[in-house]
Amino acid sequence: MTLINRYILSTFIKITSLSLAAFVGIYLLVDFFEKVDDFLEHQAEAQYYFTYFACKTPLIISQVLPLTILMGVFLTLGGLTKSNELTAIRAGGISLFKIITPLLIAATVLSGVNFALNEYLVPAGTRTANHILRTEVKGKATSLTKRDNVWFRDNNALYHINLVVAEKKQLYGVSMYQFDQQLQITKRIDAVDVIYRDESWRSSSATVRQFSTTTGQLTAENIRTDLVLPLSKTPEDFGTSAGKNEELNFSQLRHLSRRMQQEGLDVTRYRVDMFSRLATPLACLIMAFVAIPFALQKSRNVNLALGISMSVLIGVAFFIVQSTLIALGYSGALPPFIAAWSANIIFLLFGLFLILSTRD
């Protein structure tokens, strides 16, 4: 690595680190004032304050990282041009492409870091933060975050559920086993699907089997319609719901969408979120592409206020476009892959156009 590359990278890292710390701090401060009433109302212990926001930090970093890279590239190149350092570097025979290469490599590496955050730290951190707020602070029942092949005990009965679709208030492949004090099975209920309606879980058709308490032999079997299961849990108790798929990583979303597809269910939302797990980290690299031509065109007037304003405006524009396209994907107006990747493609082409149109 040449001295010039090290200098450019060191400047970029300093600006990006400061920007990341500032944005994360602002995000945490806003989130603190939104949640502090819940903590105070339930008289939560001090440790839960720190644990909750520490667990939210990976998600916050993942969300603001593209914006900080945008600001880092913009202010790095803008500062070099304003001080005439960029002119001196290019006068030495170094092309613009070689100057921006270390910035693009750094953005690519940070894209990989962002993907790792979304795949490993963000789901676990979000799950823990939601558990703290729901269970430890508000005192509600522990959520069952698993979506398929779920086993749990409720009202002296053992339940097995093949698939949970909490956002639709539906359970698929439900089996309930009741036992006596000697752990001898006395009753079994099998339902293909169960829906939460009128504050109870109901099955349109279920097979009910009765067993002898002495011999354990089957004594009766019949099919019941509109059967109410003695299940005390609500859809919220089954963990994540629509809009909270941050608790699931790419692998889990892919597995869940396949299971739901096998059951003949609509998997549009899950496939959109699944592809977004791949597309969103690459926004770091896309923001670097977009920042380069803006920094070169506005370089003579670059200052901190302008850099922050331009970065925020571009970041907000990207967020609006991405959110709109993902919403269209959720509604089925766009295929999941197109909905997840279109924002990246649009801004990538926009950035490449500006770079190619910039005078060398």
C-alpha cells in the first residue's frame, strides 16, 4: 500500500468513525427517550437500561453504517480537493480511479462487516433486547421465538406445532397431549390448522382421541368442528411478528420461507426480507459510489455543514426509495428479488453515471 493510499484511508477511517459514533449516539439518545417511560413505569433495574441499549447497538450500527460511509467518502475527497491535495496527487500522474480505489475497497470490506452484523449479531441482539423489554421490564410471558417444530408446555398439556405464523394469528400442524399425574397420556388433539379468533384458539376440524388412564389404550376417537383449544398463549407470545423480522437472519428466513411454501402459505414478506438481508449491506458500497461524484463536483465549497447536509439528504432519499420498493414487494406489486435489490441498482447506476460524467 502506497503512502498516498494510507493517507486517504486514514482520513476516511477517522471521519467515518466519528460520524458513526455521532449517529449511533443520536439514535441511542432518541431511542432512550422513547423507551425510558416504559422502564420508569415498571421500575426496571438499572442493569436492564444498559443491557437493552447495548443489545440494540448492533442493529443501530447496521442501519447507520451506509450513511456514515457516504459522509466519510464525501468529506474525505472534498477535504483533499479543498486543500488542493487532490490536485497535487493528480499532478503526480495518479489517476482519479487509483485515488478512489482504496475508498471503494474500504466500503466493500465494510459491506462484508455489515452483512456479518445482520447475520449474527443483529438477530441475537434484537431478540435479547425485545426479551428484556417484554419480559424483564413489562413482566409479560416469555415469547417463543422459534417458528417451526415448536414444543412447549401450557395448562398441564404438552404442545407441538409444525409451523407458527404469528402475524396471521395461525398455527399449523398442532398436536396437544394431556397427561395424568403418573405421566400417562389421557387425551390427544390433532389439528391441521388453528386460528386465533375471539380471544381463543379455534380449529375448524380436529381429531380428538381419549385414552384409558389405567391401560393407556385408545378408548374413543372423533372429529370435532370449531374446537377451542385450551391454549392460554396469544399470537404475541409466539415471538416475532410482521415488521419484526430483525430477529431472523438470512438463513433462518430462507428456511422459514421454504417451510411455509411447503404448507402452501404466502411467503412474499419473508422472501422480501430474505433478499433484503443480502441487498442492504451492499448499500455501504453503493453510498460510496454516490458520494464520489458529489464530492468532486461540490469540492470547492465543501465544509462540515454541507457534507453533513448532503449526506443526510442522499441517505434519506435512499431510505425513502428502498422503503417504498420493499413496501411494494410486501404487497406483491413487485417480485421479492426486485423489491429488495432495486434501490441498490438505481443508486448504483446513478452514481456510476455521475462518476463517468465527471471530468477527469
